[in-house]
Amino acid sequence: MSTIGNTYRIIMDSDRNPLRRLPKAQRFQIMVMLSMMWTLIFCVGIGTWAWFGELVVFHLAVLLGVFITGWTFGNAKKDAS
């Protein structure tokens, strides 16, 4: 499998990412919240780019999203230990 495929599985497959030790219902809820967060980030980014013509806010939103996702996965991994 390609590197992109492996990266996708590590992040999006709840049976492989750090949330795998949580109950399925809780895993689903967290993944839905993360997907809504990323949808909002990209909508804000595209809207900001169209509105202001600058990508600074988009880059900050992506950085914040990466931080929140990493924090969520890190807490899930720590709680499972």
C-alpha cells in the first residue's frame, strides 16, 4: 500500500488510530466531532481566502486543527495506557 494510503488509515480508520481502545460509540462521537472541526477549518479557510485574498487565517486554522487532533489522539493513547 502507498504511503498516502497508510497515512489515511492511521488517521481515519478508527480501528487503527489511537482511539481504537475506546468504546465504538465514543470513538464514533469523537471522529464525528473531529470531522466537523476539519470541515469548519476548510470552510473558514476557503471563505477567508475568497473574502480577503490572504491565507494567513487558513494556515492558522489548519495549525489549530492539527494541534487539536494530535492532542485528542495523545489523550486517547495516554488514557488507554
